Amino acid sequence: MDLKSLYTDMLLQESNNKANMRDLEDPTYKELGHNPSCGDEITLQLEMDGEIIKDASFVGVGCAISRASTSMMIDLIKGKNIHEAKVLTEKFIGMIKKEVPVDDDLIDALGDAVVLENVSNMPARVKCAVLAWHTLGNIIDKNYK
């Protein structure tokens, strides 16, 4: 399987991952993320146990890139503390902005989300890829120092 096929398969698989696309019963935080340029709109929900992200999910509408990126992010942050989640957010956004090189450390940190690296070559899709990550960053910035 070539790299393009792998990217396409992962993107489709994650964009249709219903396990992360649901309402949480009693979220600690809910934050709306909106991309006015394409209409993507998600509500990110976090259930916290102290500073640990016990569960996370999202509801809303978005393109395949937006949904896949959100689902991958949720898989990464569950079980992490809020400070680890902030670091992951910075690494992902840095990768998309081409400010952080894709190396073994980044691959270890971001896992499957690294497949979205090439979105940086499609300026119209960058906002789709970072929507959930910015939304998570907003939750962290509003509620944690």
C-alpha cells in the first residue's frame, strides 16, 4: 500500500469514527469551535477527573479532514493530564504550520495524527485540520494556568 492510499484510508476511517462523535453524559467542559471559511462547526466536550482528561467527544458537522483530526486528537488526549494535552496541541499545530519538524519524537507523540502533516500543503484545509486543536487550546487557556 502506498503512502497516499494509507493517508486516504486513515482519513476515512477516522472521519467516520462514531466512538468519538457523541454527547458526553456530564461533561466538565464544552467548547464550540467554528471555521467560518468552510462551515465546520464542532462542540468539543471533556470530562475531567482533576487535571486528567477522563473522556472526550465531539458533536457537530465538518469535512472529513476536520472530523478525522478531531477524532485522532480525542484518541490522543484521553487519559492525559491537561498539561500533556496542551503540549500535544502545540506540537500538532506547529507541525501543520511547518514550525515543528516531523521526526521520531513527533511521530511518537502524535501517533496517527502525523498523517495530517501534508494538510499544510493545502492552505484552504489547514483551518479544518486545526479546528479541534484550537478548540481544546481554548478550553485549556480559559480553565487552567
